[in-house]
Amino acid sequence: MVVLNKIYTKTGDAGETALGNGARVAKHSVRVTAYGTSDELNSFVGVARLAADGDMDQKLSLIQNDLFDLGADLCTPDNEKDAEAEYPRLRMIDSQVARLEQEIDAMNANLETLRSFILPGGSALAAHLHVCRTVSRRAERLCVDLATMEAINPTAVQYLNRLSDWFFVAARVANNGGKDDVLWVPGANR
């Protein structure tokens, strides 16, 4: 478990940080950028929760916890010593992806079929969820990039892929079940 007695350590002053396995890497490494982006996403989810209530707020709370799990997964490289670690490595698992899929299906069941792309916006909650969607996509791209260089848990990428879809559908729900979606009109301003 994490114990934070002292917030600043000065160990990162030279531009390096420690991974979950204790290895030191540059703060600009793809791995650090990937889990840093998942942390950024978590902050945006916190902002979205300010406009959410009831069931949506509860779902966003679960996502925030998952995003900490994701950060823990990404900050600890896969290696053969995982089995020997003092604490088991926290990895994203299939049931976290499955939960998102079930929630997407349930939310989407009451929405009309889209016949146009949607512009980010509408209600305050929908606008915040669209920001979450785009940051989630960026985190996913960074994880895919990282996976070309190092082994990572493929479930982490799957989770982010489903999560961006979740945010899209949730934004439609937040826009009065899609009735208040802002539709793209191709070439409208020509």
C-alpha cells in the first residue's frame, strides 16, 4: 500500500522519476507520458463529476478508481520478476473492460441511431465527457506507442479503447438522451 509521509522528495529534480519497480527513467519517457496522461484524464473525470449526479456520478467514480489501477499498471513494467515482487503487481483485467462494455450497451439501448457526427458540447456534463473522450484517446495512442517499444498489459489498451467509447455514449446520455446533441453539418460555413 502507498504511504505518503513527505510530498516532495527532490529525487526528480534532475528530470528523472521512479517507476513502480524502482527503476529510474526520464520524466519525458513514453511510459511516464502514458501514465501521466491517464492521471490527467482522471482529473478531467473529476471535473465532469461536478456536473454529474446519481447513477452517472457513481459510474464516473468507478472509472476514476480504474484509472488509478491503470496508472499503477503502466508505471510498473512487465518483467519476469513480477512473481517475486513483495506485493502483487496491479494489472488491468478483463472484467474492467467487460463492465464498460455492459454500461455502454445499457446506455446506448435508449439512444437513437446516429446519422451525423456530433460536435463536442451540448450540456455542461456532455462537454466535459467529450474532453474526457479525447484525452482517453490520447492516452490510448501513447499506450499503443509504448507497446511498440516495451511489453505492456494489452488489457490496458483495451480498457482505454472502450473508455473513450463509454465517454462518447455517456455524453449523448447527458445531452437529454441524444436529443440535445450538437450535430456536425458538413460545409455549413462555406
